[in-house]
Amino acid sequence: MTSSTTVFILLDAFRWDYVNPVDTPFLHAITESGVYARRLVSSSGFAQRTAIFCGTFPDRTGNFAMFTFDPTRSPFGFLAPYAPALAIVQRVADLGWRGGGRLRAALHRRCIEPRARKEAVYAPAAFIPLHVLHLIGIAEDEKPIHALGALPVESIFDLLHRRGSDYAYVMFPEVNCDDDHTLALVLQRLAERRSLYLVQFSDSDLLGHLQGPESAMRHKVAGEIDRKLRALKRAFEERFEDVTFFVIGDHGMMQVEETVDVAGLVHGRARQHGWRHGKDYLLFLDSTLARLWALDPRAEGRLADLLDNSLLDRTGARITESVATENRLPWGDRRYGDLIWWARPGVLIHPDYFHPRFQVVKGMHGYDSRHEKMHGFALLHGKRIRPASIAQARLVDICPTLCDVLGVPAPAQSEGKSLLASPLIDTGQTGTS
């Protein structure tokens, strides 16, 4: 059994400025005695874990958003024969009839999601229109993300598997938005004495969405997470002689300033053309991305007509090849859209496919990752870590840094730079970045 361990803790949507002496006194205090990257620039999109564990960007990994266009491999493909009937259920539910909503919820719970999760480890139907579900695939969670070969490029997990390293994975989706349960599970697994623990707390994301990152609730949640971190540190140091803590906020969040009904605008324009959703074109609504596909030849080359609207011009813009290149996004990968509209910071697509129609969330991320309110933070603390302050780092730097701490080479595609590369910092091991 090992006498040393590394504890990697991901705080979902924990913005850089949540680390302060009022909200998070414990976390703020240990920044003084560790390597502290005050701001961490995330990767764009909704696949941050791939960037963290592979050390590169969506244009190289191919993972950009949770859901894709993938009719041949969709975990919901079994629904294709029922699409006409499901369209009726969806229409009734959209009209607000209580029975329609209950029927849709029952289908999700009893039929759709249990069957889909036999094909993908995490395949929620969310609020995707029922009649187009059979066209939708899963990107990041088709397999357990920590399984050998689960990600499109080499990951830190591949390296650990090959070396026979022992680790405990207590992250999404094995834990999801129940931080009390996560803490209890990690404390329970301390007895295993693993050389690496990977932990995720998600209340900052869940409640940040619901209440907003400027709300009193956000301050309360930050404080509760701070107390959990203090408890973890105490418990690990009682069990192990040498503990290195690596804590990150993977991205930030910002207050929603304006909503836009993209579905109403797009479907209204499509009806003018005589196009049917799910037959002639497909629309997918992430909270900040509207993605369109042509399913019929008559829609090819004309999708832009569906976004020809002054409100959409003011509240966002199409992703062009130059925008994709600048933001390291996949270009020409049809899984993510023949055409993509990206909301400007502070704009929320509502309704979308992730929240009920009656629920307008108050906080959102998925905007331009360079915006200061999209930044997270990173902190390393332990006996072998000498204090250092870094003004700004990138999410892709996390992978080579964790590899440095563990003494393993970074994955082949890693583009990041270890935060321990400074000669002022003694890792006690040979760095690889």
C-alpha cells in the first residue's frame, strides 16, 4: 500500500474569482503555499474533461459538445420506427398539456434512457425533441471516460492503464450534482489507499445555472465546497504521509442577460420553405449553440436562410472557418453541424434541449473562453510543491501538469505546458514537459 497519493479535484464551473478570503477562506489560504494559477482559460465548447485529460483542443480530439449528429450509431437509434408517433407526443407536450408532459417524462424514465444506456455509459434524452432523438449521438461519454481507449486521442488514463497504475475515479457521470454523496464516497474509498484519486464536485455548476453566479446561493455553495475541501485535506493527510492536492475550476460562468427563442425563429422560417424538422433539416439547441443540418437535398446550401434574422445577428454569430481556427474548434466535422450559430456572452438560447421550457436558468457557460468570466483557476499544494504564482494558464496545461506530478510522460497529442516547469518549483521528480 502506498504512503503517498495525489488528489486531483475538479470543481465544475468554479470561476476564478470565487477563490477569495470571504467565500473560500481555506482555499484562498493554501494558494499562498502552493502553485497558484489565478486564471485558467478553458477550451471552447462543452467537452472540458477531454481537454483536461488529453491536453489538447477540440479541433484535435474531435470532442466539442455532448451531443452529435450520428444516426448510424445513435444510442437512441431504436426509436427511428416510432418517430411519427413520437412527433405527436412531442407536439402535445410543447403545447403545455400536462398529460403530454407526463407521458414524455414517463417515456424517458421507463423506456428511452434505460435502453440508451445499454449503448452509451451516459445517454440522457434531456429535452431533445422525441421525434429526432434517433439522429443524435454521444461524444464524450459513449464509454466511461477513464476506460482504456475511451477518448479519441491518447489520454492520461491510457498511460495509467498501460502502467498498471491504481486510481480511484469519483467524477462525472459516476457522481453527478450531489456533492455530499461525493464527499462521503471519497472518504469511504480512502481505505483503498490509491496512488491517485480523481474527484469532482458539481454543485457550483448546478446551482450556478439555477441561481446565477452573482447570487447569494453561489456564495453559499462556494463556502460549502470550501469546507468539503478542508475536510478532504484533513482526511487524506491523516491517512497518507505525502499528499499532493491539485484543485482546478475547469471554467467559469456568467449571468444570463438576455434570452432568444432560436427554435421559434428557425422553425418559423422553415415552415415558410415547407420544410419539416427531422425530415428536411435538423436543429439542435445547446444553451449557447444552435446547430443545423440539412437532411434533404432541398435544404442543402440554404440552411443560412433559417438564421436570417436581425435578432440573431445582434445576439450571436455564425461560426466560420476563421472563427473555428481561432478558437481551436472542429471544422468540417459534420457531427457538430453543417452550420453553427454561437451566442454572444450573456445570451441564453431558450428554450433549449437541456432545460424544461418553463425554466429559464440564470447562469450559463459555453461562451468565448477568453472572456474573463469564463476563466477558472488551478492550484497545486503539497510537501513537494514550492509556492509560485502564475497569472494565467490554459486548461490544456492541466494534463501535462498532472503527468508531471505522477511522473508519467504526457500523452502524445498534449500541447500544454506543465505548471511545474519553473525552476522555482521542486516536484521531486523528473518533469516531462
